[in-house]
Amino acid sequence: MATLSDIGVAAAINILSAFLFFVAFAILRLQPLNDRVYFPKWYLKGLRTDPVHGGVYMSKFVNLDWRSYLGFLNWMPEAIRMPEPELIDHAGLDSVVYLRIYLLGLKIFFPIACLAWVVLVPVNWTSTGLEGAKITNITSSDIDKLSVSNVHSRSERFWGHIVMAYTFTFWTCYVLLREYEKVASMRLQFLAEEKRRPDQFTVLVRNIPPDADESVGELVEHFFMVNHPDHYLTHQVVYDANKLAKLVNKKKKLQNWLVYYQNKLERTSKRPEMKTGFLGLWGKKVDGIDYHTTEIEKLSKEIVLERENVTNDPKAIMPAAFVSFKTRWAAAVCAQTQQTRNPTRWLTQWAPEPRDVYWQNLPIPYVSLTIRRLIIAIAFFFLTFFFMIPIAFVQTLASLDGIQKNAPWLTPLVKVPFVKSFVQGFLPGIVLKLFLIFLPTILMTMSKFEGFESISSLERRSASRYYIFCFVNIFLGNILTGTAFQQLDSFIHQPANQYPITIGTAIPLKASFFITYIMVDGWASIAAEVLMLKPLIFYHLKNFFLVKTEKDREEAMNPGSIGFNTGEPRIQLYFLLGLVYAAVTPSVLPFIIIFFGLAYIVFRHQIINVYNQEYESAAAFWPDIHFRIVFALIVSQIVLMGLLTTKKAVSSTPFLIVLPILTIWFHRYCKGRFESAFVKYPLEEAMIKDTLERANEPNLNLKGYLKYAYIHPVFKDIINYDDDDEEILSQKWETESATVPTKRQSRKSTPLPSRITGASSPQSLPDNIPNHPEP
């Protein structure tokens, strides 16, 4: 059991490490060689150039101006100085709303912490429940006297915890309501002011039914010219080009190696050699430049053949297409309505923006998505619950008793006060952090297998799974291992009626572990985030071995996106810990507040200077954020009810039953009031934007703008965007209906006359015409 001194040692270690990271960052960011690592966003925008230093030769590599090192924390106020509207223009709404999650944590927990320390800490501290408890096998420390465990059973003091639970719930709901309203308003304003983008005019159509007489492209054109005659503009069918994409990626890797060997030749004036075996460790020794030149030529021929196969093979065309319309209003109508009587065919949804499309998943047949998601749901269930076993085992080994039992020769070492404090207050958090290193990659792979068509939806699903995993294994898992595994001997020697009391007392005692976890996962990780040691090393390696042109340098310094699928679940875990322990062990709250404050400053700096947004969803993820915080609030209420029950506060516990009911009602109200703004696009807003655009740009060539917007990236290098035969839209788009030529023998979903019956209504079709089988 970690004591105050153990937590103090862990806090000192984390504060010292964070300070050293900040000092290292302050020094490294000022060096001319590292400028592209710590300010890549400005370079990619073309607003920053390499620093020029006159004088001695060393100034090209090292900043020799000692005065610039004095204000090593100046980056903090600089990160806060940029106003929010300017930050939206600079980084996008997704990034700004992501930062508001940290602000939301401060808004919720700072007042709660002040109130909890004024009211609940004196109530808990002045009681003597742990000293007078008969449960002698439960170990406690000074910090546990700040928790509800120190209050006597049947005490009237529990009314203070109940009143505070109501206060914390009402305050959290109030802040969530205001924030939901604010973010919804920001989203609608952002969409109204946003510049023209292809996804505003485009929908993704899936599960297109097969037809023996028409190709997918002809079928799509015919369907939308019939059912959207005044608004359909153009379409782009989806190709299964995954094999072609792999060949193109392989060629890029070979080209990188070719550049590396060419640069090596320029530096050494000696023909570089390499081995053709695995990882270049063995095999025949050949000339590196000649080998890669030959391989690239072979691969280029394969790419040409595969590209022809994809474009000419009807089986490579998938039953899906991107369909574009003449107006945003028409796209909104199509995306938000059912197209046919059969709700499983001609499924429409808003198309992701082109850079957000995950092309590898588009060829997946729609009918297989349900099976894929069922498989992943089962796999995730076993991953989540069986992962708890190695975590509990390794953390047991990482405890003081575990080390003394399994490595008795270390007993003299762990008895040293500093080492003992490190083991009890720091080591379990490090072990848990190490176990979670590969989890995001596993969860993202599972999300890709499920078949989501956009990067944003992949990240949101992965984030949701990550949060569930953290809830089960980090929150519930550590509570259970702390009560059912570590205290197993205590349970065996107790009467059965003592079990609930032991569990109820031990749950708040796990607060010391979560405090150390917050420091390890939160404080130290945030400080390491700003240092960017991994991107720093990778950039200099690429710059030395691979960079030959300015484009190569831009690719080498591109830091990627902020990582929503890993960052957001971690934030939600801290919301959960803060809300659960607010009324149970308020000593957790200061550590969470420090995390939110530090993370807000660091990530604001990173969003301004480093991370380059991969996509823009206009804060479509906010309903998930709101739901998880509400879920954490309900969990906190249930935990408190369970604790008071074990404390035999029978007369006061029923007053808490109302809280979950009120919280669920609050969530349903917010869902009905605000969620539609995040899943639907108002037709009124679409019409306003269309009207303004027609007035400002009457000669807009929208078809030329949208024609190649959703073509697969592997085909973009062969497109001639200046074709003379490209159709030019007239100032006034045609709106009259026209007869649509078709090769089909029947049409059951449109009123067009069929070649056989001449009927204009699907009801008059003869019964003897067989239907095409369901895909």
C-alpha cells in the first residue's frame, strides 16, 4: 500500500522528469537544425523558412545566442496567446474542439476539487473509521484517511457525501450542457463559413444491386438521373485497387532506397554495395544503385499491367460509387433519405472528404460488414477480459511483496527507503503503461478489419474500444486485483458477511495506485509529448540518408495528426477517475487538475506548431465525448451507492438512487436537443450556401471541380486535368427532365417505361420477370 511518502517520491520523480523534458525541449527547439522538427506546420504552410545565422560556422548548427535560452518557458504563454477564431482558421475545428476537452476537465474538476477539499476532506480526516475498524487484514496509509473509508459505519457524516454527490452531478451536467451547446454552435458556424469542399456535394452510395445489362457506372448514372433528375451531376465508381496500391507503395520504398544509395555515392564517390537477402544481412552482394534501378523498372511494368487490369476488368468495379450533385441542398437530401423501397439497397451517406477516405476498405462487400463486425466484437471481448490476467500477474510481481517472494536476493535492496518508495509508488504504473504500448495498433487493426470507409470513423471506433478496454482493465481491473487477488488470504480467513465490507473499504484505498498512474501516464507522458524525441531522431536520420529534394524534406518532417484514437480515451479515463473519486477520495483531484492544465498548454502548442491535420470532421466526435463523461458520472454514482451500502448507511443510500435516473434523463435531453447537429446537415444552411455561391460565382465549373475529386490515389498520376473534351458547365444548369437511355430490360425501382412492358409504374410489371438475386 503506497503511503504519503511513496506518493511524494513518485511525484518528485515525475516533476523532476517533466522539468528536465521541458529544459531539453527549450534547448533543442532553439537549435537551427531542429527548427523543422518543432515548427513543421509553419514550413508546410510556407510561412517559415530555415533560420539564418551569421558569424561563425557553428552557428549553422548550434544557437550561440545565450540570451535566447533565458526564457525557456516562453513557449507556454505563446501557446495560449492565439485566440480561438484564429486557431480555427489555422488548425481546423477538430483540433480546437479537441483542446476544449481539456478545458472542460478544468471547468468541471477545479470547482469540484475546491468544494471537496473544503467540505469532504475535513469530514473524512477528522473521523477514525480506519483506526477503529475490525478488518485488520486491510492495510491503509495516511492518504487513505482523506477518503470515505475513514468514516465510521452508520455515521451521519455520510449525508455530507450525498449532498456533495448531488452538487457534483448538477455542476457536471450544467457544464456539459453549456459545452454541448457551444460546440454545436461552433460546428454550425464552421460549416456555414467553410470554403467549398468536394464532400459538401457528394454522397457515398453502397450496396448497388447487380444488373446483367448495365455496368455499375451506367447503373449509377441511370438511377440518379431518374430519381434526382434536376440535381445529379457526376459520379465516380469504386475500384478494387488494393493490389495496385501495394505495388505503388512498394515502388516508393524502392525509390527511397535508391535515393539513399545515390546520396551515399555522392558523399563517398564509391559505388555502394548491398546484399539481396533478408534485411540485407546475407545473400548475393550487388551494386545498390543498379539493383534498385532494375527492380523499379520491373515494378513499373507490373504497375502498368495491374492498372490496365483494374480499369478493364468488370470484377474490379465494386458495387459502390461517389455521386456528386449540383448543389449542397441536393446532396443533403440524398444523403439523409432512403432511396428505394428496399432499405438494404442503394444505401447513401455523406461522403468523407477525399483526404479522409480509407481506400483499402471501400472494396469490402457491404453484406460482409455485419459478419466482420461480429467477429471483431467477439475478438475484442476476449482481448479485453483476458488481458486482465497478465496485467494482474505482472503487477503482482512488481509489488513489494511480489519482488521479495519471487526474487528474495533483492530483499536488501527493496528495503532501502528510496527504492521501496519507487517500487510501491512508481513501478506498478510503469508496468501498466508498458502493457498498453501496443494496444492502439491492435485496436486500429481491428477497426480496419471491420470495414469503416474513412479515417475519422476508424479513429472514433478505435477510441471507443480503447475507452472500454481502459474502463475494464485499468479501472475495474485494478480495483478487482486490489481487492480479490492481493487480499485473497484476507478473504479466506474472514466470515462471509465481512466480504462486502472489505470490498467497500478497499475500493477507495486503490486511489494511491491511480494517483501514481496519473503521474506516470499523464504528467510524464505530456512532458515527453512536447520533447518529441522520436520525431526528432527520425527526421535527422531521414534528412541525412534519404532527403534529396525539398519535397523529400517535407515528407521527412511531416509529424502526422494528433492521434485522436489514443489521446481521447486517455482523457476520458481521467474524467472517470475524477468523477468516481471526487466524493470518495478527493486527494486524487489535484493530480487530475494538473494533468488537464499541463496537457492543455502542451497540446495547444503542438496544434499550433507541429501537428498537421489529417482530416476535418467539424467536431463530429463530440456526441461520443459527451456520452462517455455522462457514463463516467453514472459509474461514480453507482460506486458511491455501493460504498455507502457497505458502510451500512441504509437510511441515506436510497437518496442516491435518484441521481442515475436524473443523469440518464439529462443525457436523453442533450441527445435530442443537440446530436442532430452532428449527424445531419440542415437543408436551410445548405440552401443559403448554394444561393450565395451562385451569386458570387455564377460561372463556376463545378463538374470540373468534382470530376476527379474521388478518384483512387493510384490513378491520379495518369489523369490529364486539361482534357479539351471536358464538359464545361453553363451558367444556368439544366433543370428539365429528360428521357434517360438505358440498356436494362426492366426497372422495378423507377417509374421509367421498361423495354418489355412499356409500363410506367413498378406495380404493372409482369410477375414472370425474375428478380436479380440479392448481392
